[in-house]
Amino acid sequence: MSRRDYAALSLLVLAVVAYVAHALNFGVCLQDDAFITLRFSRFLAAGDGPIYNLGEYVEGYTNFSWTLLSALPFWLGLDPPTFVLWLGYASGVAALLAAATLARTLAPERAGSAGAAALLIAAVPSFVAESVMGLETAGFAALSVWAVALFIREWRDGDRYPWSGAVLAAAAWTRPEGIMIAGLLWLCDAYDAWRMRSLGPTRARRWLLFGLPVAGHIVFRVWFYGDIVPNTFHAKVGGGVAALIRGAGYTGEFLTAAWPLVLLAIAGALWLCTDRQRRSNAAVMAVAIPLIYTLYVVYVGGDYKPTFRFYATPALFLAVLGGVGADLLAEWLSRGRALAWYVVRLALVGAAGATLLMTGEPARTFAQWRADELPVHREAGRWLKAHVAPGSLLATGNAGVLPYESELPTLDMYGLCDRHIALRVMPRMGLGPAGHEKGDGKYVLDRKPAIILIMRARFSEKPLRLEAIEKLRFSVGETELFNDPRFLVDYELVSQRLPGFYFNYFKRRAS
């Protein structure tokens, strides 16, 4: 190894250490959706298939491979929340290594770009926070970037086995957006095949390795759930111009928080797309993917969380381009002197990383709130399991921790895991908080749940009065509940004292 290779390796090691320290700083902040996945995984491990309620076949998740992996702790006798937390740490490290691999693949003569890319993503608070919240976000980003790196290497060396197809399939099993990324790479292959007037065995194998598993998953989805897309698509996507405006605003917030990463990425992208030796269909596609992904995020209307989970994958690609850009700027500023190059590159990345850390307060605040709320949710869920008759129906907008811990059949009032609510047409779709716009109070009351929870009123320091709870209505479904005269006739408010807080819920009156 050359001196520059050792310097590049030292940057990569530093990046992994920085990521681990950064990730541990967030504590145990598993998000509610992670427990939705765990509920599906629990039924899968029990032999009932990936379902949310017995007898109901609704795909209330968008992370098929993560759901399969999350079934392992149930089979192995491990603690499932702890398992997915550590799986998240592993996914974060894998994302750093994937970024380093793609940076080195795009610019093999710029050894320092790999470590710089890894250091940059390790400093993005939103990405690191999402990696430890118990979901597939960082894992999907890692698979996507790794697939592109393999694709470019196969494009340069036709004798390589096309493993990128299998990695793309794994990405598509992890998030539906994997199909979008595969489609962009397929365009590169289709163009080359048209230009060369030959499909070639490598391309054929690549798309067989991708197509067969993905087609199998789609067949399973249609057979098991009776739908071509996850139920969450119906629950979240829609709203026309209003949703586009919300998505654009979400994008603007991300770009504002990640501006140092974006500036370095622009430098790297310009070099890749203008340098004749580096320029290729695949390299240009590595630049195009975050741009196309941004249009997709705007189309679906963004997200409500300040951790920018929809931008985790584009952020990883930006880190790759930013690593190349940092190495390029360091070379120019140091005039090619090896030691100065290393110092300037480290200073550039360090300054960008420090700025990124300073813009991460919203992500840290959100993660701290999740860490504080998680024990409260789990305590309340366990109380429900101990004091509510098994088989009693629970209705709640937060369909993760409480249903997971209580093990009660649950009506998800936001529709992620309920087909009726997900398919309801909402006249003001796109104007509310992303992912929380659907509901149906009449339908909830028709189902006669034993317990109904109002999201913002579930927990309090002292018992809440009915008037206070009514002011805390958050969603369409909750508003419709209070507007329906059956609600207060059929249900009574209960404030149960639990260690450190009151658990407020509506209990169905005895007939």
C-alpha cells in the first residue's frame, strides 16, 4: 500500500469511529414504526405469516427484508427491540463502507475520496439518527449505493459476475424505491445494449438476478395481500398540488440542513460529469440518482419527521459525491503535495462535518423525545396486556409500541395497517401532516373497540378532563369521533395512574 492508501484507510477508520460515537449519542430512540414491523415479524415467526392482526391480510409495512430479519430474534429467543437497534448500528457502518466503495469506484485515482465520503455521512445527524431508530433506512441506503458501485465495476469489466442484480433485488425487497433505482440503472444497460446492438450475457444475468426475486415478491404480495402495492401507499400518497408543495418544503428544509454536503457534492458531480476520462453512463447515473430521488420525494409529499428519513439514501449518494469533491478541492488547494493534501482534505471534511453537526439540533431533539417517550409507551402497553381481556380490540393512531406490547388486536386509525381507512378518499389530502391525514371516526365506532386512544392525550402528568382532551384532537379520525354522538355515549374516560405518569384512554361502557 502506498502512503496515500494508508492515509485513505486512516480516514475510513476515523469515519467508523466517528459514526459509532455519534450513533451512541442518540441513545435508545426506537421509533413507533419499528414496532409495527416487529408486530408483523412476531406473527411471521409464530407461523401466521407477516400480518398485523389475525385474520386480516394487510401489508402495513414497506420493508419486506427487514421484516424477515426482524423475525430472527423471535425464533432465537433474543430481545427483538434490542436486535433491531443493533441491526441499525450494523446498517450504519455498512452505509459508510458502501459510500467509501462507490467513491473509490467513481474516482479510483482519488484514494482520499473514500474516507472523506464516509466521514461526511458520519457527520449528518439526520442520517445517523435514522440508522438507530430501528428501521431499514440506513440498510436500504447501503444496498442502493453498493449496487451502483458493483454496477459501475461490472460496466467497466465485462468479465465480472453481475452481483449488482442480486444486491438491487435485496434493495427492492428492503424498500419499494429499490425498483426505481434499478430502473435508472436498467436505462444505462438498455442504452448500451442498443448502442452495441447486443444484450450480452452479463446484462441478461444481472436482470435475471434482479427480476426473479422481485417478481416473486410481487406475486407473493398479490397472492397474500391481494394488492400490487403496500397498503401504506394508499394511506400516505396523494394530495395533488398540495402534496407537491409540502414535498418541496420538506426538500428545502433538508437542503438547508445539509448545505455543506450539497456544495461539496456539486463539486464532485461537476468533475465526474465533465472529466472525459471519468465520464460514463454509469457515473452520470450516480449523479442523476439523488436528483431523480428528490423528484420522487417531492411527489410523495415528504415526511413529518425532522430526521429526513426520505433523504437518507440521497444523502448517502451526496456524501459519495462530496467525498470526491473534497478530495478534488484539497488537491487544488495543496498544489498536489501529499502531506498538505491530507491535511487540507481533513480540514475541509472536518469543517463541513462540524457545520452539519450544528444544523442537526431538530434531529437530536426528536431522537431525545423518542428516547424519553419509549419507556412510557412500553409501560402503558404492558399494562394493557395485563389488565385488558385478550382479544379486545384497541383503536389507536400510534400503531406501533402500544399494540406490540399489549398484543391486542388493533385498529390503526391512520390506516397504515387498515385497508378501509387507507382507501378512503380524503378531500383535503396533502394539507395535513404527511402520513397522518387519513381516518374514519364512524368506521372506528362501527367496529366497537374496547379501548380508544387519542394520540396527544394518552399520557399526562395529571388526569386530563374531557374538555382538555377534546382540544388535543390531532387527526381527521379523532375529530370525527368527537363529532359523532355515539362516542361519548358509548365510551367513558379513564385516567389510570402508572409509574411516573397517567395513562388516559376511552373505555367502552358495558352494554
